[in-house]
Amino acid sequence: MVLSASLLVLILIIATYNHKTLVQVMEKVELSWIGMGLGCYFLNYVTRAYRLWMLSQKQVSFFPAAVKSSCLHGFYCYFLPLRSGDLSLPLLLRLNAKLPLMKGSSILLKARFLDLFSLGLLLVGASLFSAPQLQPFIRGIFFLSGVALFILPYGAVFLLKVGNNRLKNVLSKRVGEMEVTYFTGREVLVSLFLWFWSGCTTFCVIKSLSIPLNFMDVWFLAAIQLPLQLFPFQGLANAGNHEAGWLAALSLLGITPAEGLPLSMASHVIIICYVAVLGSLALMLPSPYPVAEPGVTPDT
């Protein structure tokens, strides 16, 4: 918590020091691209809700339970430190769909495995087909990192399912008795599709800030920045991770740190607005199960 708060304070100090440049960047934002980015952001979470519905084997209704749970989960993941918001999904599924906590935890685990697999494919694709100015050594690092990312989830599932008893016992202490299965083609396709919408959101934010990158460059930036969303050490509201990812990607794509810093901070402001709107709308969605009145015991 101290680390997360420190990262936030550090980013705020840097933003204050560079406030004039940041204001100049924000004044030139193209609102039409901001609106399209917001639309892509919502489509991302509609797709996530569909994946929740699918992974629950239709035990969770798509609307409002899966949509509400998915949107609130995204809100908590973004604003709470150290990825602690990720743990809210089983609780949200319990509250909104009366799903057992162990079942919700299994869904969360499989969703994260699917995210790693999908991001691995994205990294491999970005390293092969984008950013022609990228040095071969750097391109090779991203390619191998992508391969490792999409092999890791399959290896983890394999060990959980068919590993020797001693290894399975050690792993079960980490994940409990959660059901873990291999991915289906449909699950992978849906996961790739939600990251497609996330990349489109990044593309719209970049266009709104008039950053001189082409469409394929944007996917390279997304391939660097998106994995940092899964990194456990982050500041409040993703402070630090967002700026680091954008600065690294923009530098590799030929934009100097001096130019990239205000752009990365401006993009963070835009994304925070997207998340705030998402969370507000999610709270306004009807609850699938009403809160029990005082003295009344809810059904179990």
C-alpha cells in the first residue's frame, strides 16, 4: 500500500512540475476520437461480460449480472493498488449471481490464464508485423516474451491436471480445489477479441492526442503497455505502470522521453475518465438480487 501511494505521489509531483506542457497537450485533444475511444472501451467490457457468461457455463446471466460484475471488476482493478481489485470478481459473482466463491475463483483463474495466452499472441504478432524501425534485438526479446506468455498458462494447467501428486499438492495450496481446464478455441477467440477492443481504445487515445504513430505502431504500444496491467506492483489508479509502459513504447518508436512524458500523462487522464464513467454506469445498473430488508434472511 505504501509503495502504491508513493508511486501515485511521484506521478502527481511529476505532473505538477510539467503542468504547463500537460495543459497544452490536453487543450489540443480531439473530442471525436475521445468519444470513439469510450465506445471501444465499453465494447471491451461487454466482451468481458460475455466471457464471464461463457466461462460460468451460463450460470451467470449476461445482463445484468455479468455486465455489472465485469464493469465493477474493471473499475476496482484499475483504482485499487497491487492488483487487489482483481480479487473482487468472485465476490461480485457471489453478490450478483449467487455463484459459489470457489466457482468464481475458478473463473477468475481461467480468465487470467486466457489473458496471458492472448497477450502472448499479441506480443508475438506485434514483434513480427509492427514497428519496422525496431532493432532486431529488441524485436527478438518481445517475440520470445510473447512465446513464453502463451506457453506459461498451458504449462500451468498441465501441471495442475496431470502433474505428479507432490507437485499437485503444492499447487493446490495456492489455488485451492478450483476447477482448472484447458482453453477452447471459442474462449481464446473471445479473449483475443476483448484485447482487440482494448487495443482500439489505445489507438483512439493516441489519435486524440495527435501522436504521430500509424495503426501497426499502435499495436506494438498496446503489446508493451497492456501486460503492465497484470503486473502486481502498481500505484493507485495504475499510477506508474501506465506512464512507464507508454514512455518505453514511445521511446522505442522514436518519440523522445521529453515529448513522450506529457503524452503518457495526458493519455492516463483520458483512461481514468473512461474508467470513472464505466464504474458510474455499472453502479446504476439494476442489481440482479435485491438487498434484503432488515430482519429478513435472504435465500441461500
